[in-house]
Amino acid sequence: APAPSRPTRSTSEKSARSYLEMFGYLTKEKPEVGNLLMEDVEQSYEDDFRIAIKTLQEFGGIPVTGVIDHATKELMKKKRCGRPDREPGYDKNNRRR
Amino acid sequence: KRFAVQGEKWKHTNLTWSLSQSRRPSQIDPHGTRAVLARALDVWQQASRLTFTEINSDDADIVVSFSKRYHDDPYPFDGRGSILAHAFFPGSGRGGDAHFDDDELWLLHPNDDDEEGTSLFAVAAHEFGHSLGLSHSSVKGALMYPWYQGIQPNFVLPDDDRNGIQQMYGPKYKRTWEKIPYYRPVQTQPTTTTTTTTTTTTTRQPYIHQHHPGRHRPNTPSRYPAYYPEKPSHPDWPHYSNYPNRNPTYPDRRYYTTTEEHPRRTNHHYPRRTETTTHATTYRPRFPHAQPEYPTHPRQNYPTDPGQDYPKRKPYYPVKTTTMKPTPPPDKPDTCDTTYDAVTLIRGELYIFKNRYHWRIGANGRYPGYPIEITRMWAELPKNLTHVDAVYERPDRKIAFFIGKQLYLFDSQYLLPGYPKNIVHLGLPANLEKLDGATVWGHNGKTYFYSGTMYWKFDEEVGHVELDYPRDMSTWRGVGYNIDSVFQWKDGKTYFFKGKGFWKFDDLNMRVQHDRQLPSAQFWMSC
């Protein structure tokens, strides 16, 4: 039977996801589908995403809701430093040309 | 503690930095940029043992560059968007470098109503935190908070960031007496005299060994006074008769004598008042210096009759209290251990300026009684003068004082009418905060002004700097940036001062005669 089509994500969620990945709140690793069923993969995606949103909100000092509310959108638009807030090996590329 | 120490740190603390040769800011003045970057680094230098020296090479520890979009690292910028800059943690190669988005509208002197622009100082101070090994902090108001917050004009590094940097590189070196835990001069209330100066008298507290190496119970005050007895002041009295009185309850007595005076004292080595002993006990003090409150010949016995009071006699010895001569005001420099704010020859005599004071050195060496306040000689300088930035005697024998952005021109001791003037009148840039030095160069008789990384040539006839200036200080090879002062000595040579040393300049080769500085105090103050 065709696999249930993955729910399409809204644009704001996509941009939020790329923001979270850029600043180290979400890892870009693809979950090993392997022995997991699609539902589990979906569930883990949602959990990770919500945790990432909460972490961002806590770091930014705004109300922690776990959803992309107005305050969170404002925070994501603010000018900031380009370094991630979480440091997953950001400096692997230390070679200066 | 919310700061985040990333782990990597510099192995050395005297770091070098440079503005990239190839990737300079396209919309702001490079000189002004370097001045702002130097100020941003100074924020960290003031809070730790780190020092930062600007060099003219891309081999510096911290290379600052301005780029757009993709710029040879995996973290492209986003145009005039939300990402302003990023920096790399300490390490070789790109380690420590700071990259700024050249598409952003950078401000060197942001005003409050500059909504659109971004303060370069605020962002640079943050990025240099990464260059030193700090990650982001979630403390709002901390410098390492990831989101741009602007910056106050009189910015002070927040505690969270200070704790972070000091955990990595240690606090700024303390003055000597601050390092000795048990010795601290007790500052009594400064007595303000009629003049504006205040003198503080410090009475030396005898230092008590906190942990005397030989003590079995650390942290108990030593019974033995810390300083050694001076020579006996009276042949009959014990040699410690000149100890200061330490019994504040009974000023005419030397020590606590009974328990009620000194509750913690157990007088077990005194005969118990309750027991009536038939024979007079020989007074045997438990500690060699714990004598009774009255001086007595060692063999004299004290009546132990509880009813009878000790004989009331005035002590024989004058109660001596140690008062030190008042220490000089804190900003009075030490002649043989200080840097100089300005140095110049005036009427053939050498004048050296530091803080509010100056020395005068004539043909017979230093004049006695110096240093004295500068305002004693030039009374029309500001009354609340704290220091001067540069002084030189012009070819027309007028004396020019540069204080901040102001020029005070004197004819001997008299301020010329129309002064002080802003240094902008001389053609110097409006955003120049101060001069570091001014002198007439013996090689060509022209006047030069120095500030930070730049210098100007000044045309005395026209009264304006020449057009193709400023130029980079690297022309004066070996001198470096941010000098303290410069002047032309009687030999026609030019001497540059920085820190507690100086260089003699070789005009023909356009470089310092010796790379290593000579000590100023020995050479100019005959210390």
C-alpha cells in the first residue's frame, strides 16, 4: 500500500526549521528509517522540533510555549550573531586559505 | 553563572590582531574601523590578563575581515538581514578570526535614533568574545547574548562575561598589596583640605599571620606582633615599651587585663580573684610580651587581695601611636615608576607630564619639590584637569596643550585670547578623540601630530594639517601604534615614549635606533 503521504509542512515551519538547524537547536541528521515505522519517524520529528522551539525560547528569554508564536517569530527576525547557540563542531573548518 | 566557556583558549595572552588587507569594509572609514575594533578589544583587555597589539599582517592571531554572502567558509552571510557577523574560537589558521557582513549598515558612532544601522563596537566586542573562546550566554544584557542589543556609550563589561573571561585567562594583574591577603592598608576617611586635593592617611594595621607556617591551628591570630621591636626607648622598661597601645577600651593601658574588658580573654594565667592566697604570688606572665597594664619591674609582686585595686598610676611611658606620614594622593605618580602622558622641551628645559602633575628637568637635573600640579604653572588650564594628552613648544615659542579635543595655546603662562579651540580648526578629523603626541621633527622642522594608528603633518604657517594626511604610523618603523608621547630633544633627535620605555628615532633610516626600548626613568628622571 502506498506509504501515507507525509504531511506537508507550512513555509513558516520550514523556515523555522532551517533557523533552528542553523543555530544548532536541531541537528540535520536524517533519522535512520530502517526498522522505524513512518509514524515513529514522524513522531520523533515533531518531538525534536517542539523541544528545539522550547530551547530557543528559553535561550532567547521569551515565554516557553513549544509552538511558533508571535514572540518566537519576532525573535527569529532580530539581528544576531551568526554563531550557533549550540556548538556542534562549528569550528571543524578552521583552515584559513 | 550563565556564560559558556567553549573549551578552546589561547595558549598565550599577548594576542595580535589586524584588519585584513584584502577584505576591508567598503562603506566605513578603515581608520575609524580600526579605532573601534581596538576599543572593542580593550573591553576584554581591561577585564583579564589579555593584551592586544595591532600588527599589519594577516598572520595575526585575530584577523578581522568584512565580506558579503559566501566568503570562503561554510557560513555565508545573508545580505542586510539578521546575521551580522560570526567569529571562530581560538586556534590556528582561521581560529580567532572575526568576519563581519559587509552588506550591513555599520555605524562607528551610533546615536540613539539610528534604528537602521548597527553599532560596530557592540558587534565587534561580542565577536571578540568568541575569538577568545566564549560561546553564547542566555543572560539578557550579557555581551555574549546572541541577539543584537546595541550598547550604552559608557559600556562596562557585564559580570557574566567578566566571570567567563576571567575563568579562562585570569583577572587583570593586581597591584602588589592587593595580592597579599593579610595586608591591607586601612583607608581612614580622606581628610579634604581646603584645596581640591584630598590626602588619605593610612595607618598600618599590624599584619596577623593568617596561616603562620609553623602554626598548628591555622587561622588563629598570632600572639606575636608582626613588626619587630624598635630599640628600647627607656633603659629600665622592657624593649617593647614603644609598642603602640592596643587596648582600645582603656587607652592608658596596654593590654586587656581582665575578662570583662576582653570577654574572649581567659585570665587563667592571672591569680584567681576569688581565691585568697596568703602569699603574694610572683607575677609570671604567660606570654613574654603580655605584661600587666602598668610597667613594673619584673620581680615586683602584685598584691592578690581581691579587694584592693591595682595601684592607680599613670603609665610611665608615653603612649606612642604609630601614625604614618600622609601618603600622597592616589593619582600622584611615582617619579621612578610611571608612564608619561606628554613630554616636551620648553625654553630648553624638559617638562614631563603625568595625570595632574609635571616634572621639570633643567641643566642641573630634576628640580626639587616636583612633581607639582600642572595648573600651578598654567593656571588657566581647566581646574578639574585630570591629565594632558600632548604638549609641544611651537616654532614661535608658544606652548600648545592638547586635552581631549581641545587645544590650549599659551604665551608662557598666559592663555591666548580665543582659546581653547577645538582641534578640528587644525584640520584634524571631527571624530578624533585625542592626540597621543605632538612634536616638531628635527629632520625637517615640520610639526607632526600622532594619534592611534595615524599621524598628520601640520603646516604652522597655514595653521592646518597638510592634505594628503593622515598616514599610517608604520612609516615610523619600530614605533608601533598608540604611543604615549613624542618629543625632540636638544640633540635634534626624536624620542617616542610608550609604557615605561622609549625609543630614539633614526631620522635617516626612518626607524628606531634600537628595537628594544630603553627605560625612561633611568634615562630622563635620573632614577
